[in-house]
Amino acid sequence: MTELYFVRHAHADYSEDEYHRPLSLKGIRDVERVTSLFNDQRIDAIYSSPYKRAIQTVQGIARYHDVPIQIVDALKERQLANGAIENFQEALQRVWEEPSFAWAGGESNQQAMARAVQSLQTIILSHPHDSIVIGTHGNIMVLMMQSFDSQYDYVFWQTLSMPDIYRLSFRELTLLEVERVWQKG
């Protein structure tokens, strides 16, 4: 069985520079709690989105377990549109309501899911008996979860926190169980 931990990045202040946006002070403080949740876990591999905030969120886990972070471009957050959008919530809701719809310069849910899930499946199949951490983002994380179970949708995305952690158990590519590990507080 593969134990996969999705670690949604900690809080980062908004910036249009998706790749280099660092964690906020609150986010940096939360990383200590994120790291401590994995101190008693066996971690065999760590993967991350190339975005700085995702990497920063799992760096403590990597150091504690002496496991390198493998960067996977396909795990980056979905591109909602080219440039800023006037009403982010409405724009996001529309792509969830219409999975094939994409804003100018952005990815539809179908496109983003296909990109990320292909890499996720490769990771899962490469670690049939391992415990894996994936540093990721809210939207793309929920799209990956939805590819295995349709209950993970826009409404579920709205319940996420920064950071957030979910443990998914797989036998090959069959999702067996999902458990929220992160507790707000």
C-alpha cells in the first residue's frame, strides 16, 4: 500500500509571481507544526510543485527525514487565467461548474487535472509500499483527489486551510481511504 500525504502550502502573501512567492510570517510559523506532524512517520520520498511556497512548506520534513525534495513541474498550481482576474471566487467557481471551460490564458479543470494526475499516477506506481509527501496547492490538490473520487469538488476546496494535510491510501491506483491530518489551531 502507498501512503500519500498531500501537504497544501502554508499561507503566502499574494503576488503575481507564482514561482517565487514566499511564505508569509504566519506561513513560516505553521511550517514548524507541519514538520512536527511527520516526525514519527516513515517518509520515503518527497515531491513538490516548483513554486517556492510549496517547497518551503515541505523543506522541514525533508531535512528531518534526510530525504531530497524532487521537483515535479506538473504538480504546480493550475493557471486560472493570464494575469489578474477581477473576481477570483466567481472565476474559480465557473471553471469548477464547467470542467472544460478555461479563462483566456488559463487551464480548464480537465486540462489541469490531466496534467497533474498523469504525474501523480507515476509517483504512486513508483512507490508501491512507500510513504510519500507531496508539497502542493489547493486547487490542483483537489483536482487530483477528484480524479479518484468525485466528492472532492469546489465546495470541498472552500473548506481547505493554509496549510492543510490529507493522507490518501492507495493500493496501486485504487484509492482506499482519505483522512485529514491537519487540525486548525
